[in-house]
Amino acid sequence: MDNAAQAGRVFISYASQDAADASRICSALEKAGLPCWIAPRDVRAGTPYAAAIVEAITACRMMVLVLTKSAIDSPHVLREVERASSKTRPVLSIRLDSAQLPPELEYFLSANQWLEASGGAIDPVLPALIEAVRARDPGGGARPAPAAAAIATAPGASAPGASATMAGAQPKRSPVPIGAVVATAVIAAALLWLLVDRIWFPKHDTPAIATPAASNAGASAGAAATSTASAPAFAPPPHSIAVLPFVNMSGDPKQDYFSDGLSEELLNSLASVRDLRVAARTSSFFFKGKEVDLSDVARKLNVGSVLEGSVRKDGDHVRITAQLIDALSGYHLWSQTYDRDLKDILKLQTEVATAVTKALQATLLANAAATIELGGTQNPQAFDAYLRGKNLIATSAGKAAGLDAIAAFNEAVRLDPNFAKAYASLALVENGFADYYGDGADSRGHYQRARAAAERALALAPALGEAHSALARVLADGFFDFHGSLAEHERASALSPNDSGVLMRAAWFLADIGRADAAATMARRGISADQLNPQAYRYFAIVLDDLHQYPEAIEAANRALSLNPKDVRQAAIRGLSQLHLDQDEAARQSCDTPPLDWESRLCLAIAYNRLHRRSDAEAQVAAMKSDQGNASAYQYAEIYAQWGDVPKSLDWLETAYRLKDPGITNIKADEFLQPLRQEPRYLAVERQLNLPD
């Protein structure tokens, strides 16, 4: 039975001792026209039993649980209920005895309906069961309960010998209100750089990207991936894993930031284990809220196992249920439920990482706990503020979101002045804000605060790779200390070799200063860890453009567009690459995509001039100066160089140097400045920059 055939069915969960009762329930539902899935009847020959169970729960619309002492004692039943809950499938229980529910099952069943038949008589409750199942349409959406179900809810409505009580409206124990819905693969290094880049793309490095993507910009990432039917035999790397966003069991969307953030922290914990290959955060979170088959997720992320689970937060207490699944066979390799105070969250991350590493038979270094817990906090309120800041950057865009994220990270370090990871995140956000929104004294203030935060992070946690990467970025962008930046990038990538954010930031800088081979190697390592992240492909396109590999840059830009057609910045990057290939009309079409920002206007100013539309070109420059003032000094130098006005271009280049415009880092690689290369004033600026060879 394939997924299509299983869709809309009712999954029957039971312990083996209750097989006869489960069969009677299945028979009654199917006689009423409600198709069911029950093992072993519906397990296809040759299919691993566990894989069939996982596939069926994912495809079915709801679960009916035969709840007895035997079921309570069965770890298999608990796993089935956990999976149904994580997939937001309703669970309807028929309770056949009065055995006490353990916390694990009570946690999952408290917000669901059940029927009481504790006298052991099933037949009297079957009509209410049938009507309750019918009360949901084939897609799982709730409909008003039919009359029979309403009668079953009323006191004394059951037949003699049974107390058939529908407990959906008034559960015995009301659900704890907290948590957030999440389901995504998390990986070793889509740390804050990816989040920051959603809001800011620094003005430096006039990126190049090409080839029109008008026809395929809306293509889904799934369409770009090879189908499992036609793909060669799947052989993922050993010890490879994706962390899907954990599901929040409270159903309160306002708590999404916590379950998402905790999922990412677990991902980063696993990424710190050098023997593991962890898929990056953004690629994993690509699947959030989507009904996907785990084997399909594994193929798209090129991993052999998937970690998924759920989170429930209640004040300073958290319950996490995690399960590790072999994506090839569908077998559960490991599962565990943890109840912890948030002040012990670092130890919890270590426990999960240790258990997963052992399950994957990977090597855990002796000092793994120190590495995993590096730079963290034991202050629940500080941890909460930190997760809010990261969520703001991941899910929001614009100047206001940037300021809110800065405020959240400042709150985190105020609550715990020793929270190194929060300082590192603050440094990245402050630097990104200065790059994109800063002007004059305001920009200098953000750079200074970014540097102070990065240096504080390193004072607290000298081995924190993200902090070295943040300092590297601010040293180059805000202080023109390029030799210091290079040293910090090298240190960061040595400490965090699996962090795609660290790798892509280093690759960008290496490309800027002309280290082509090292930049290409670093970028490809970064992109291999984050294959479904449009921002990773954006960085990749910029690096390839700096290396003057324009056709490859075009492919990367189009990949970014296919993954996120709504991000029109990618079209501007593509247009800039088209200009390098003399595809001027195509560039104009790519860049004339509203809303226009400084990247779009830079591209249009050059394209219109080449198309002999000088007044339109000048209008773009006027709009840039109105919006950006001198903050786009480096871009004005590029424009006037391409217009053939060398003196004015040199004036703006010297202004960019004087104002420490971060775009000037790209001076060696930028082909738009080619008309200036032999000019003494240009050579003087290049010498003063003192970029590493």
C-alpha cells in the first residue's frame, strides 16, 4: 500500500496482547465505510516493519489507540503516539481498563479525545467511535460532531455495562500552554550568518549573477531535486544526519521561536561532534510544516538519518521527546523523553548529542561536553531572549526587525553577562545593521558595538568559532583591519569546520582579496552542508563572481531564485552578473524588479547607460543618493567608472576609503573598476588598504 492508498485511513495503534480488540475495532470502522491501516495486515511483503509503521502514520489522517495496561507498557505504542502527535494527527483513545497513564502518554493524550470503556465492553462504545471518526473529513479537518457523538458525551448516554464518555471537550487534564510547531532538519552550522543575511546583504562586493530565471524562478526546490524513482542508488555519507524542527505540542504559534531555536541549538550541538556530518539549519527548516517522506528528506539533504521530536515548555521547565530514524530502512535507532529545568539546557544538549552519536556509532571526543556547552547559558530568561533574537532574524526582514533582534540579544547578555554565544550573535547583527542601514556616525556606532560584543564573546569563550567569525567580519567591514580579519577567519574555520556560516563568510573574504583557490574550496564546503538554503547560494554566487566565474555564478543565483522566488534581491544579483557578460538588456530586465534597492539601482544605472538611456541611468543614481547618501560611495565609484567618468569615479573611491565603506573590500576582484586600474589615485587607495596577498 503506497502513501496515496494510505492517505485518509485511520491508523490503529495497539499492543500485541490486545490484537483481538484492535481487530474488532478495525472491522467495525471499515464496515461503517471508514478504511483503516492496521499491522500486520497492511504491512507490505518485504517492507521493514518499523518503516511501514512510520510511513503509515505519516500518511493516515488520524489514529485510534487501544489504551490498556499492555499498551501503556509498550515502547512501540508510545513511539507511534509520539509520531502521530508530531505530525499533528488527532489521537482518539478507547480506554479498556483503569491502568494509570504514565507522564509520557498523558503528555501526548491530554489534549485529545478518548472513549471510556474501562469495564472491558467494546461494543457499546463503537457507535460513538464511528461518529467521532466521521466527525473529521478525509483531510483531517474537524467537523461539527454528529448527534450520536454528542449523545455519547452526555452523562449516562452509554449502554449498560460501559461508561462511554467522549472527553474531548473537557479533558481530564488540560494541556500545558506553551511550545511551537516545528519540523525540520537542523545542521551543524547555519548559525546566525544565514539569519543575519535574511535582513542584510552588505553593500560591499558588487555580486554578479546571470542567466534569466523568469521562467523557472518559481520552481520549487523539490522540482530541482532528483526524484527518488529515477535517482541512482542512494548512498549518503556515514554518520550523516539532519535535524528536523521539533514540533511544539502546545499549538501556540507565538512559542514557535522556542521550539525552532531549541532545534537549532541541538543541531549545533551535533555539529560540534567532528565525526558527524550535519545538514545545515536553513536546509533542514526548508521542510517545516510540509508533509514529506523521511526518505525524500534524506535524499534531498544527502543524509542517512533524521532526528525529529517535540518540545513542550512550561515556565522554566521543558519536556523534549526525540527520536532518531534510519532514513534508509525507517527503523528507529533511538528515542528518549527528557524532563528538565531550562537551567540544565546545556547538559540536555550534551545528553542528546551523546546518545545520537552513540546510536550512529560515531566517535565522541573525550571533551565533547565542554565543546557542546561552550558559550552557553544556564539562565532560562537569557536563553529565551537569545532564541527570540535568532527567531526575529530568521523570520523577519527590515530595519525594525534588525533593531528588535539587537534588543533581544542585548537583553540576553544583560540577564547573563557571561553568555558568549549571545554576544557573538549580537556582534553579527550589529555588523549587518551597520553594513546595510548605517550612515556616518550611526554606522560607526554599530561597528564599535559589534566589535565590543565579538571581543567579549572571545574573552568568555576563546574556542567559540562563531565569535572568531563575527570578529573577522567586523574587523574587515568596520575597521579595515584585513590582516586581522584573515587571521580570525582562519581561526574560525579551524574551530568550526562544519559550520556553513563560518565557511561561507570566510570564502567571501578570501574571494575579495584574490585567494581564488582557497575561496572556491571553502565555498563548496559550505554549500555542500546547506544545499536548500537560498542565502547560501547567494553567498556562493557572490564568491563565484569575485572569482570571475560568471556562468557558474549565474547557476548559483538561479538556484537561489528557484529556492525563494519572492526574494527579488536575487534578481538584482543575477542582473549584475549579466552585466559582466555584456547581457545588458537581460540585466535591465532582471534588475527592474520592484521593490528597487541600492543593488537594483546600481545594476540599472550601468545597464541603462550601456543601452544609451542616459537620463534613465542618471535617475537611478539620483534615487540612490536620495536614499543612501554617501553610504553608497563605493557603488558610485563603480557606476562612474562604467560610465567612463574616471575622475568622478576616483573621487568617490577616495570618499569610500575615507568613510570606511565596507564595499571597498572588493576592490581587487571588482571588474566594474577595471577602467581605474592604472590610475595613480586608484593604486594609492589600493596600497593604503593594505589587503593581504
